[in-house]
Amino acid sequence: METQFGYHIIKVTDHKDASTTPFAEVKERIITVLTQQKQTELAQEYFQTIKKEAKIVYPAGTVPAN
């Protein structure tokens, strides 16, 4: 394989066949991840709403770019 740093030799030392994990084993993890994603999304929307409605006053010379 060639990269910007030159050629690299990769030696395969082990091979494992592809496998799948049963849904029952990962169901709770999937629910947790999706719940966290939704909570993050809702929190960001809430903060954007609050920010739009708020009257924010910054000290002179410290106004953020956005």
C-alpha cells in the first residue's frame, strides 16, 4: 500500500470470518444509543430556541463570531 509517506507492507496474522450478533444481545445497547441521540438533538433544539428568544448582552469587544 502506498501513502503520502511511502510504501507500507501489511502482514495479515489472523483472519476471522464475518459474523452477526443476535438482535436480542444488542437490543438494549441500540435503545440506549438511540435514546441518547434523541435527547442530544432535543437539547440542542431547546437551546437554540432559548438563544433566539433571549436578549444576550456581551461586554464590549467580546461578541462571538456566530
